[in-house]
Amino acid sequence: MNTLIATDAEQRLIEAARDGLPADLRSANTDNDPANGAEWGPERTIRAEVIHALATGARDDWPVHSKGIQLFGTRKLITCAYQEIIYHEPLQKACRPSAKRGAMEKSDVDEEIELGVEALHKGNIDDARTIFLRILRKDHENPDGHHHLGLIAMSYGDLGEAERRFRSAIQACDARSTNDDIAGGFIMRAKARSLHSLALVMRSLERRSEAILLLEELLRIDERDGLGGRYILAEEYHRQGKISRAVRMYRDQMEDPGSRFLLALALIQRKAAPAEIGRALLRAFERNRYFAPILLGDRCPELDGHLDNRESLKWATDCVASTLDLWKKTDWALPTMKQWWSHARVVEWRNMLDRITRMYVNVKELETRAAQHDGRAIMIPKESIEIRGTFGELRDILVSDEFLGLVVRAVLGIV
């Protein structure tokens, strides 16, 4: 499975699933009626193997957010040896093994859950609640029913009810433990998702020690951590004053911009060498250009596009909101960030990164428009791919250890 190479459309799904966002392959320029899906090209095709890898956590480099897989505007999946059942909510996102190749076998409860999820996505919360309660009348230990009712309670701010539902989902998973590898895998993933959701509730209730225990259990049963529990756990260790443990985790998850910024904060709190702090801050600035100015109250115009969702303004806004208390606990943390963010050499370096991002995104948008011409996929010119590759190489140079070392030395006045 690790040899599977994703197409552009599949990469959009992978990145969206990682960030908890919908992957919408619908087009304003083509017929979006599923009845005419046979006419859609590869730009709207997702292979079942890719869905299976995401749903089962088979790829460590393809993590899935707790919001699950959300996919719209795609043609029928290519038939494989997996049952093609996909739900948008975490507990039911799966391609379940089927005895008959390509067979579709859903239970009545599966159908009900699908209806409930559809109602949720349409905003029909009362209808969804009615459906999930009906499921629990048929199967009072159904983890999906409890979990979705917990999500509904969370959306209304009823954290007490959400806690009760998520704990019921966990207990239901424990009651359904089995020696069957396939069924057991689904049960463990269902339990992991409920542990993750319950941990979020505990954080909201400021019961952070309980959240840590839940997240530690989550990582014990889901070593691949497709839900991203490690990001939250590292932050909670940080809050508990377990800085060394938090730093170790941050260093292992540098793909996450939030971990980069919190690593810099931890180094500031530990009064590490200025060069080490500066390098950590530059690594964080490179990963998201909005976090620092939002935190510092500075102006930072939004770019037209980004290389991935975690570089976006929305991501930065959410991350600042969840970690602001940590930054404010250390008096010298924000002045230190300000010193590095506003230094002329750093500003010059940031502007170069912005220009490269703009050019890369512009080329990719031109490719997308070309691929959507008349609703049919076309070959992207080799020159276009080479141009994008060149921009990528330039960016790699600007964020290399050698170049960052030069910037750090300039800021610190080291010749």
C-alpha cells in the first residue's frame, strides 16, 4: 500500500482529510449530476485503494482528522477488493472487506447511520438526532449512535451530555471486543475516535489531567494516530509543565505548524540559546505566515492561495485562539517573537517566501483551469510541471538549514 502514488485529485482528498476539511471535486463549469458521472475524467476520480488506506490508517503519511473523510463531486470508485462504503463521519468512514469482490453489503443500521449523517450535513439536526435515537432503540450499545449524539451535543455546547454519550460509545466498544482481526480493528478505531472526542470535551471543561489520560490511551490503541491526538497531547503536557516531554513530541511532529510555534515557545521558556530560539521561530514562520502577526496584533495581508491548508489564515486564527494562554504565561515570549518577526533580514526572507508561494499557486491554478476545460482532463504541459518544480527548489533553498543559519547570524549580528 505504501507504494500507492496519489493522483492530483486523490492528493486533494488526502490533504483535506488530514486537515478535517471537505474535498469538493465539483466544478462550476461541468455537469455535476451523478447520473452523468461516467463522463467525468480522472480529475474527479478517486480509487477505492486510496479510500481504504485513509479509512484504515494503512499509511502513516496519510493521517485523517477526527472529522473524518468528506468527499463530494467524485465519480464511482474504481472497483477493488473492498466494499465501497464511505461515510462522512469518523466512526463510519471505512471500506469494509467484502466476501464478494465489489459487493455492496450494508446492514439496516448502516443505512440508518448514513441517513443520520446526511441529515447532519444538511443541517437538519433534529432529524439527525431522531435517527440516531432510533438506532439506539434497536441497538442500545451501538457506538456510532452514541458518538453522533455526542457530536450533536457538542455542537450545542451541552458538554455534559456530550461526555455521557462519548463514554457510552467507549463502553459499547469495550463490550464488543472480539478476537476477529478485521472486526476488532474497526472497534478499536471507533473507540479511538470516541476517546479523541471525549478528550476534547475534557479540555473544554478544563479537566486537562483527564484529557491527558484519554489521549495517552488513544495513542496506545492507535499507534499510527490517524486522529492527530499527539498534537493535543503535546500541548497538554506543555500546559502541565512537562516541558521536556512536550519538546520531544514537538520535534517529532514538525509537519504541524502549531507544534513548530509551541516548540519555539518551549525553548523561550527554557531560556535556550538565542540562535536555537531564532531557528525554531523561523521554522514556524515558514510553515504559517499568519500565526505570528495575529498573535502580535500586526497586519498581514492574506495571500490568494497556499501550498496546503495548514498554511491558511483560518488555521492560524484557530491555533492562536487555542494556544494564546500559553504564550501569555511567559512575559518575554511575545517580545522575543516580535524581535525576530520584525527584523529587516527576516522580513526580507519572508517576502521572498511569499513571492515564491504566489508564483507556485498561480501556475497550479492555471493547470486546474486547463484540466477542467470542457469537463475533460487534458495533459499538463511538461514546462508547467518544470516551473512548479523550480519554485519548489527555490523554496527548499530558502528554508534549508544553511540559509536559515545565515538569517539567524544576521539577526544576532554575528559576522
